[in-house]
Amino acid sequence: MEIKPNIWIPMCIERGSVYHFHIDKVNDDGSLYSGDRFFIILNLDPKNDKTLITVTITKEVDKQRKFAVYTGEDPKTIVPISKKDFPRLSRDSVVNCNRIYPTNLRELIEKIENGGKIFSDKLPKIIVNALVSGVLNSKRVLPEHKAYLA
């Protein structure tokens, strides 16, 4: 029996949940961020928060590390994720915790209903904690967004 996303997500969403869906967004620096991406929920209480704070995984490891150096961000805001941590990755990757993608439960459900995927795999707690720490240490993330993580 298949459980519909509008039932599954509100019941099962938690910090560290991973979803996969398409995004078309313009970043703060004007660059286009488009494609199918893994999104990780970082909220402490995503079942009740009005805004969901997500980060994405990228294969562009060197580019993200250079970004942190160029912008003067703490190197710990670039968090490595290996295939061992999340076997669905095609190669070792990183999360740039200086770029968050706020959404809400309704939008997340719509993305999943329109071809996205829900994963039962959870990231190791040590990785999730590093991601939360990375966002909290970022100078680029707004305090009102950080409030959802603590």
C-alpha cells in the first residue's frame, strides 16, 4: 500500500530527512541553481515550524571550498558527505551551509507529488549535527532562519 506524500511527510518529517526534487532558483549572487537535488531538512521541529530550512548536496567540492575562502566563511560551513554516509550519492560530495533553501510543508509536498522522492535513508547524526553547526556558523544565513535550528 502506497502512502500519499500529504500523509507521509507531515507524519514522518524530521531533522535529517532527505528528499529529492527539481529546483529552479536564483542564488543571492545572481547565479542560477537549477536541477534535481537532494534536500536535507535541518529544523529542530519540522512538523510544527512554518518554514522548513533545507540545504542541498553538491558534487562541486572544490568550487564550494573556494567559495568559503573567497567569502571569508568558516571552512566548517562546507560539510563533506561521503557515499558511505549516504549511499544514494554517485560520489563523495559536500553541502555548502552558507546557502539554505527555505520552503514550507505545502511546497515540499507539492514537489514530491510532482515527481520528487522521499528517502527512508537517514544521514548519520554526526553529519546532521555538522550541517546544523555549519548553518549556525554562517554569516550569510539570516538569524530568523537560524532560529528554526536551535
